[in-house]
Amino acid sequence: MSLETLRAKLVGRAGREVSDLALERVAKSGRVRITAGVVCLASFADTAGPEAARTRARGLEVLEAAGLEGGATPRSWHGCPTSAPSA
């Protein structure tokens, strides 16, 4: 392995470790939330989280009702609201 190859590998790894430490620090401060590989501002999670949970639940209901069989558009999808969720 060349010295430049080794340097490149070390820079990539060290950069990721520094990033992880910085993210851990801001998460501990409460400024951001990191959950299941997703990062967002804490204020966004507080305001958008409940609406996102309701939207996700409704989406799962529609998918379960559709049965996810075949390529046809299920009739139950035609009753889905087309407007954006309110905040």
C-alpha cells in the first residue's frame, strides 16, 4: 500500500469519526434529534412529528386495505385526500 493510499484511508475515517463526535455533541445539547438514521432540528420534530405520525398511520391503513396485490390501482386509493396535511 502506498503512503498516499494510507493517508486517503485515514482522512476518510478520521473525518467520519470527527463528524460522529460533532453530531453526538449537538444531539446531547438538545439542538437536534437523531433517531433511526434520521436527523432533524428538535423544534421541527416537536411540530411536525405528530402530523407525520398521523399521515404515516393513514398511509399504512390505505396500503393494508389495498392488499398490495397485482399492478392495478386499488379502489380504496381513490378515496385518499389529495390535500397536504395541516401543520
